[in-house]
Amino acid sequence: MAALSAALAEIPLELIEQLRNATSIGNKRILDSLIRRVTETGDAGAGRSLQELADKYRYDDLTRLLDDACLR
């Protein structure tokens, strides 16, 4: 997950916050849409890793990663 944390540092803070909000309310449809934006505009590997966590409903892990990314 260290590689994913590093990749998240390159994603615009606004998008990180949107991902965090979608995760906190548990809206998978919005989360999937935002992850697609990560894949299209940034690091495709990070997008795949985020999607894998989302598909497995590992929202606690997503929240920790996104919280850390917001503190940068």
C-alpha cells in the first residue's frame, strides 16, 4: 500500500477529497466514477488499486489512505 500512498500524492487534492466523501457515505457508484477519473487523468496503477479496494468494500483501508493523502 506504500506505492499507492505515494501515487495518491500526485492526484489533485480536490479529487482526493471527493473520493474520501464518496467512501465515507458508502456510495459505490460515485466512488467508481471518481476512481475512473483517477485512472484516466493520473496513475492507472493507482486507479486499479483503488478500484480493487472499492470492489472488495475495504472502505476502512480506503479511508485511511485518502485521509493520509489529504494531510500532505
